[in-house]
Amino acid sequence: SDTGPILHEAEIDRVKCLNCVDAIAISTQVRAELRQHAVHEIVFESLDGRIQVERVTLSEVAAQRGRLQGYSLHTADLSVAALAERLKPDVVLTDDLQLRKALEVHGHKVVGSVGVMVRAFTCGIINKAELQMAIDELLDGSSLYTSRAFREHVHQMLDSIG
């Protein structure tokens, strides 16, 4: 996971939604960003052993920088790409559009904060009313930046969920 989905879920007190995945691997660089945002402790407590920190070296970051030259990515983003290449996970969590595009081009399935919440709903962690409330909190009460078109798309998707 990148910092975004974990941070955004923590900002709206919905870290439990991340329990819809069996395990989450983050890089030391992502852990540092979570500490900067003062959500590290609550995230690790809430996920109760489901989160593991992987060391990503500067040479791995540099290799990703060369591999993903056409994308505007920061060090933590590049560390996520390095982990994705190393671990080959079923899904990579990120809300960063540039990182999403870079990962998808290299064959990774990517899910953002909204997708995490929908998955939490399908796994029975939250009900439909909680899903709708959580999405509204995410779009209006977190640091997640979204366009008006994306917001409309999300609300249309919610209307179609049974």
C-alpha cells in the first residue's frame, strides 16, 4: 500500500475497512509518511498484525525511477512500485493517479480508498448505510483530492449497489 488509502481511512476513523484484505505490506518510506501524519500507531493497532513493513533500498527506488521515468512519482511512490515488483501482490492500494497508471501499465491491479470501502462492504465489514456515510466522509472530510466527475461516478456506483 501507498500512504494514501491508509491515511485517508485513518482521517475519517475507518481503518477497520482495511481489514477486507488479508495482509498489507508497506515500505519503510510509507511508514515514515504515516508517522509524519501521526496515524502510524492507530493504524498498526487497528490492523492487529495485518500490516508488515518491508525495507526498500535506495538502489531499488533508483531502479524504479529509471523504469517509471514518464511518471511524476515521489520516493515513497517508487518504493511502493518496488514492493509491487518484488512481492507481486493481488492488489496494490494507492490513491495517487500517477502511481496507479504506472502500476497498471506493468500489470498490477490497483485499488484506491473508495475501492477499499466497497470491498469492506462486500466482505460484510460495513453495511450499505455505513458505506454511503463512509464514502461521504472520505470525499468531504479527508485529504483525498477528487474531481467533481469522480464524485459523480462514485455516487452513481453507490446507487447501483444492491
